[in-house]
Amino acid sequence: MTANTASPHPSASGVAAEIVSCGVVQQATVATAESLTAGLVAATIADVPGASAVLRGGVVSYANEVKALLLDVPLDLLDERGSVDPAVAEAMARGARDRCVATFGIATTGVAGPDAHDGKPVGTVFIGWADATGSGSVEQHFQGNRETIRHLSRDAALEILLERMKSGNSPLNAQLRGTSIDSYKFL
């Protein structure tokens, strides 16, 4: 659990450019599932020239019914825990990855404000990820107004996605293990 008040990276567009570069080199693809960020993650990646080689697609899933219908998030999970939950974030990321047939899935769900939601205070965010090794989620707590929280959530999601991509979980990385190229930073 991390409390943040400023962007974790000076430039979301710079992180997105690294994501596209890593994806191209690794022959990896990305899919997004976004609730509170409502497409900001996908849009930031799409702003990078060459993104079409990496970005497979995304789902803006504000409504729980959309999370269930398009991302295969179990309705009983949503009913039991609400939409702002680490297991929901993971399920969203898995759903995006599976539905878009992508190497990596990244998802955002949380409370942008101005009011609490599902018993969670404003600024509570869960970022889910999914790749060939499995799935997980990261809890964040941001401060600021609605716009600030949404943008900080986008920034954190991009950072987590880049970290997962650099951890070596792409098809090309698996093939390259043990070769001299393995020493490059992006692997």
C-alpha cells in the first residue's frame, strides 16, 4: 500500500513510449480494462507513434454489468466485494488480456471522488495486471481532486505495466533466455 500525491513518473507519455518500445522489441501486446480512468491508460499508449503494433484494445467498464459481460468478472465477486477491490482489478486485467488476446493486461478500478464508494475512501485505487505468469494487483492511495486521482491512477498503471514488461514475461523474452541479448535492460 502506497500513499502518493504526485506523479510517480515525470512523464506519462515517456512511460507509454517505453511500453511501446518494449512491446515492439519483445513482440508483446497490451490490453486495458479501465473503470475510474475511463480510457486514459489506453489513450496515453495510443498517443505514441507505433502503438498499433502493441495496443490490442481496451474496455472502459464503469458499470459492473460491463465488467461481468465484457471482461468475465464474476457477478458474485462484484456483489460480494464491490467494484473497488483487488480481486476485481485482477479479474478485469485477466479479462482484458483474454478477450483481446494480448500478452499483458492492465486494469484500473478505484474511487476518484468526490464521495466514497463501496466503503472505500476517495483516492483508493487497485491496479490489476495479468501476463503469462499469472495475475496480481497493487493497492494505491492518492490524494487530490477527481482529475488528479484519475491521472495519478493512469500514471501508476503505466508504470506497473512497464515493470511487468521489463520483468521478462513476453513470448520473445522466453525464447531469448540464455542468449547474449538477455543482458539488455528491457528483458
